[in-house]
Amino acid sequence: MEKIKKVGVLGGGLMGSGIAQVSAAAGFPTTVREVSDALCAKSKQSIEKSLAKAIERGKATERERDATVANLRFVTAIDELSDSDLFIEAVVEDLEVKNNLWSNLNGIAKPEAIFASNTSSLTIIAMATASGRPDRMLGLHFFNPVPVMKLVEVVRTITTSEETEQRSLDFVRSLGKEPIRAKDSSGFVVNLLLIPYMVDAIKALESNVASVEDIDKGMQLGAGHPMGPFTLLDFVGLDTVYKIAEIMFTEYRDSRYAPPPLLKRMVLAGMLGKKSGKGFYDYSENPPRVSNLGL
């Protein structure tokens, strides 16, 4: 079995830049593809900022930072990734967009190259046919923030070969991450359990069971969670949670996954959490205060 030597990352946003960073830090020449020079520059700045924080916290040295940066390349032309052994897609959670990307990649990638999606909710089999290489297609679901979170869900679909899965497991471990195998069902392991938990927290708030602060405190101190559900919702992004919940509800037709009305209203209002400055908490103040949600 040939080892993965070069990595191509499609999408340089929050997840893509994190994946590129850990790949480059592990010694893999890594090429990030974005749709514009401005987005390439933004992705590079994001990685440099993350590395600077790691140095501040004693998690990395300046030499390690320099080695990581030396392994990174940012491009806008998709054919500049043609020599990659592994392609990791981290673009918008839209099946049509992803499948168009896979179809284009299949025309320029080496026959033995592996295609991996970082999707958090779509099924891999929905992309396998469009990829043109269903035996070399699987899911590699990283968690945010990628440089810190140790888990990667390795999702093998019914068409994925054993060799593809094994090469991918070896790659994940080479990043210093811990892989778990997950079946190709919407949400995989973590989101299958996590999305209903966050949805239930919003429903409890809508039903006046308790306040945002008390629900968060209850799950922290009573269940040992590192953060409460509303802090977590703001961290993940309310628009992201809404999209995942919609996809999972469509897949399972189970009310546990249905986005609550409050979540929809907040997304429509642009209250997306930390990234927009306001969600269940208002981050314009330090410490953040609970937002006025009109409940």
C-alpha cells in the first residue's frame, strides 16, 4: 500500500485552513485551493494567526511554525492540485456544489488518489458516484478547532475499498489525531447524538424550562460538559447547526432533528454566534452577556 505523501485541501475557510495546518505541520506538502486570491490570503492569515497562538501557549516552536508554513501553498487553479495523493474537501455543505467539485477533480487527479469529504451531515454515498472513483471515496470528518481537537471520524461507505480506508486511517494517525470508524449515515457518530442535544436545549428555552445561563450551567456542573449547549451553539455557528439539522431531518424524518423556530429566527436575523458577534450570547461585551431573544 502506497503511503499518502501530498495533500490537496479544497476550501480554505475555518475547517479547510485548520485541516491544511495540521497536514502541513505533520510534514505533508499541502496545497490549499480557494476561489480567489483574496480568500487564499485570508486562509493563509488564519493559519499564521493560529500558529502564533500555538507559540504563545507553548504548544509549538518558531521552528515548527516555519516548517509548517514552508509546507503550505495556496492556489486558485484546481489543476495545481493534480499531484495530490489525498484530496480533502471542506467547502459549503451543499451536495450539488460538492459533486460538481468531485467531478472536476476526477478529471485531473491521479487514478490512485483518494477523495475525502469533511462533510458533517451529508452521506458519502451521495458523492461517491459523482466522484468517478467510488472505491477511493470516503469521509474524513475533522472537528473545530482542527489543530486542537483530536478526533476524526473516518466514514467508509458501501463502495469504499479496504485499502482506501486503511490508507486514510494511517494518514489520520500520522497527524496525531485519533480516528474512529463511523457508518455512512447522516450525522455519523458525534452529530447523530449532538444535534438532538442542542435542539432539545433550544426547545427547553422556548418552553421556559430555564434561562440560557442556567441551562448552560446545569450541563456544565451537572453533566460535566466543558461548555453548555448555548455556548456550544454559538461556537459551532447557528447557521451551521441549522443546516446540519435540516439535512438530518430530511434524511431521518425524525422530529429530534427538526430545527426549532427560535433557531430559524436567529439565523434569519444574522445572529449566528461568535462569528457574527451575537447569538445566544452578545460578544460585544467582556464577559459576554445573554442576548435579548424576546422570550
